[in-house]
Amino acid sequence: MSISATPGREGPAPAPDLAAVKVRQQAAWSSGDYAVVGATIQLVSELLCEAVDLRSTDRVVDVAAGSGNTAIAAARRGCEVVAVDYVPALLERGRRRAAAEGLAVDFREGDAEKIPLADGSFDVATSTFGVMFTADHAKAARELIRVVRKGGKIGLASWTPEGLIGRMFQLIGKYLPPAPGVPPPSVWGTEARLRELFGDSIRELRTTRREQCFRYRSFDQWLEVMSTWYGPMVKTFAALDEKKRGELTRELEELMLQRNRSGDATLVVPSEYLETVIVLQ
């Protein structure tokens, strides 16, 4: 039986087309070159590996690995590491980085919502600003749980809604609205949402709020880097007309300068993120 809206009432909201959202997301992350931006946040991955307290005997899978920040950090600690991402160019960049350090990391093409690895085959799963951008949050969480053994760990770094990057995506959403019904990525940066996503699989959940500082010569340099290399920003600016690009630029500049703590003409802008360690049942 079909359901139609009654005059004067809104009908049920249509379910989001997550497959279409995924296609757009993959196109966004394939544009630009995330490795350029990722290189500035390597410290987050090093801290996450310490928070998870890796052992050199651990098998680690880094999901939505990008150009390999956290996978390489885990390999530096002697772990056996597989890195999974759905952007081939970023995987190739990661392979070159690992080879330059003489590290063995197995980079594989794959989707965070359908990780091409066996159940319970890892001691630890990590994701740094990765799975938070999946279209289907619940499915991605289930996949992380699935590939980790009982009693294993999941380590996550996720931008918070209140932090710089969380606010940046809110501004982008004003000009290029996200698909209806798809929750924002930054909800992964809240303990409440993590408890919803991981539910009864949690034996222990530890969270720490940290800051990653973005350091640039000026706002103009930051904008040039982001609008040239950071996929979501590249796609947003490409989709807007000149007037809207100018409006978004002014709002971004206001956001950055309000949070700038350099005390001079340069930028030193912190962005809050949530570092999470989940010990599974």
C-alpha cells in the first residue's frame, strides 16, 4: 500500500539514498590530494597508537586509512598492519611512504562499510578521521566490530561538532546541503553517538578530548591548500558560483580568525577531536 502525504501534513521522510551518498563521497575524497593535508596531522595518529597501547605482536587494521598515517604509525611500533581505503591514489601514496621508511604495510583497496577481511582476524582496528565520513555509520561500526577478535580494541580519532573542522563542515552544509537523513560525520566525536553505534559490544570505552593545531602562514594560504587538495572543500568550491564562493570564504575566514591563537599574522588554529579507545566484549 502506498503512503501519501495528507494535505496540511508532512508525509514520512524518505529514507536517504546511502548508495548515492557513498558515490558522491568517494568522488570527493578522490579529488584533490588528501595526503597533502594528512601530512599535517600525523601527530594524531601517533597519539592514537599510544592510546590504544599497541604491542609489537598485534595485528592491526587501519580503516579508511587515506595515505597511511595511522597504518604507518602502527608499523613503526612493530605491528603487522593492513590499511584499507577506497581511494587507490591514496593507497599508492601510502605504499610509497611505507617503503621510504622500510616498513611493511599491506595496503588494500576496500570499503569501510564492507571491509574485505575475515571475521575476528585482528587484535586492533583503528581509524583516524576516516570511518566518521562513511554514509552508513551503523554499518561501518558493525564492520569494525566484526574484524576484531573478542576482547580486542578499536581506536578512533573523530572531529567533534564544536571543533574547528566540525564547524567548517557545518558552514559547508549551509552552501551545499548534505543528503537529508544522513547524520553529520562529527557525531562520531560524541560519546553518546559512539555508545549508540557500538552498544553491547563495548566492554570499556575511554575518551579523551584533544586538539590538533593547524599552522599556516595566513588564512589565504590555508584556504589555498584546503580548496586545492582537501576533497570535500574542492568539490564544494567547484559547485558554487562566484558569489557563493565569496560568501563561504568570508565565513571561513571569520571562523579561522576567531579561533586563531598565534598573536600575529600567522595561523595557529586548534581543532578539537575525540580520541576513543573501545575494548570489545
